[in-house]
Amino acid sequence: MIQAQLQAHPFVLFIVLSIVKIAVVLVITLTAVAYTVLLERKVLGRLQNRWGPSRVGPFGLLQPLADGIKLFLKEDMMPLAVERPLFVAAPIIALSCALVSISMVPFGTRTLVAGTGVDIFQVADINIGLLVILGITSIGVYGIALSGWSSNNKYSLFGSLRATAQMISYELALGLSLVGVVMRAQSLSLRQIVNSQSEHGIWSWNIFGGLQIVAFFIYLMAAYAETNRSPFDLPEAESELVAGYHTEYSSMKFAMFFMAEYANMITVACVATLLFFGGAGSPFGHLFDHFGNGWFISAALPVFWFVAKVFAFLLLYIWVRGTVPRFRYDQLMGFGWKFLLPVAMLNILATALALAYHG
């Protein structure tokens, strides 16, 4: 009876399927965040000649669950001098912006539920998806800025000021690094950008066939700075600022900042995969098409390629943290303004000349 009512009202069916899709993507993202933390601890352990988490569950696989329970049960300290509404709102803003960005990401090929127009592998397919992601991630810095100011702590304030200056400096280079990709695809739609790289496999990807390897390097450096990760983790430098902008936070408020950082890492990895590595496209092009058009080839295999590329990018994130020392703050700002920004502008000029010559 319920199924008949849903079929009679397509809009209701669309809303129900969309809510289910959002819930599934949210659960998968939060699970990925938890196990990215475990992956980082295990890989860093091996890089430093130790085991990493190995006690809770087989091979330490239940460590994220134990950490979550511990943080949830810890006492939520509220210092007396804080600006309470903003102090509470800051981690919510940071985590919300980190999670909303995932909604623009196409995880696989376009697969519609019959009669509804609902795409299984993308929450929101809009024609300016790239701009939306850049805008939402820019708003996320407000959570960090508000946390530092509302904490009424000088170390937190210094950390938030560093994060704000860092975001403004590297946001320019990050945005300019993507202009060449947009010029080649002639679209701001993430789905269209992926489709423009699907013809000849790896040689159609922007990083190789599109000659955007310089743009990828700029994006990589700017993304590390945008997510406050080593070697650009000056906003939370333990040797200088205790814990930076989340010094006064505890329990789940601290956990929300922690989750926001790793959710942003996953978003950055997803965007890099979409813009430079062909998204869910196979590196072998249409080589496997002759095996048939079954569900596995048309839907599941592209998701596998997408996840594999994102996983490789996250491993690069972790490897850089374990091997590259932290910059000085003047080096950080000088690198963004004096090197990345001019190179990004030169890359746009070179891409424009190449496209004009070939087309």
C-alpha cells in the first residue's frame, strides 16, 4: 500500500529517496572519517618504526569506536570567560561545512532510479558544483575564527588568526589552479568535468593529457594549507600555541573539530580525483566495455576506481605529514604569495595559449 502511494506521488518518492541517499552518504562519510584517523595512526606508526593502534579489536579495527565512546563520555568543560553562543556554534559550523561539501561529489557514473530522476551516486548535481564546494569550504574558516575569538584565550586567538590569514592567502592560489581545468572542460559542473576526461583513460586525465600537472601541484600545496595539515599546520602548532584554536575545547566539541579536519581531507581528495584524475573513470578507458553492460561494469566498477584514487590521495596526505617538517610562518605566507600565486597565473596563461593553438 505504501509503495502504491509513493508511485502515485512522484514528488514524495523523490523526497524519500533523496533523504535515504543523504543518510547513506552521511553514514559512509562519518565512517570514512573515523577510519581515515585509524589509517593515519597506523601508517605513521609504520613510518616511525612502531605498530600504531593494535589492541582494540582485530588489528586495531575497533579503535575508532573506542575513541568515539571515550570522547562522547568525557566531561564537556565550559570555561567561565568564553562567549558561550559562539563557543558552541564554532565547531558546529566547522563540521557542517565540511559535511555539506560532500553532497556535490559524484561518486560514480550517472545512475538514475527509474521514473524519479534521483542519481544514486550524487546527492546534488548542479551546474556550478565546483563553485559551491569552494564557497562552502571558504565559509568553514568562520568556525575556526569564531572558536579562537570566543575562547578568550590568547593561544586560541593566535591560532584562529593564523588560520584566517592562511586561508585567505592560499584560497587565491587554490581557485586559480582550477581555472585551467574549467577552461578545458568549459563547465563548472563536476559531472561534466569528469566526462571531459573519460575518452582515452589515463591519457585523457587533466594531470596528464590536459597538461595540468603544474595546476595539480599548486592545488596540492594550497589544499594542505587550506586544511591546516602538515607542513602547513601553523594554526595548531603544538610547540608554539598549545593546541591552537581548539585549546579550550573538550569532549564532543573537540571531536567535531577533529572530524571536520578529516572530512575536509576527504573532500579535498575527492575534488582532486574529479578534477585531475578522471573521477570515477577507469585508467584503461573503455577497455572493459566489451565484458558487457552489467551492473558491476556500469555502476560498481566506477565506484571502485573513485575510492581507489581517493585512498591513494589520502595516503599521500599521511606520507607528507610523516616526512616533511613544519614551515616557519613567514615561509608559509611567502610561499603562498610569492611563488604559488604567480605560478598559478602563468599556468592559466599557458593553458589559454595551448587551447587557442589547438582549437
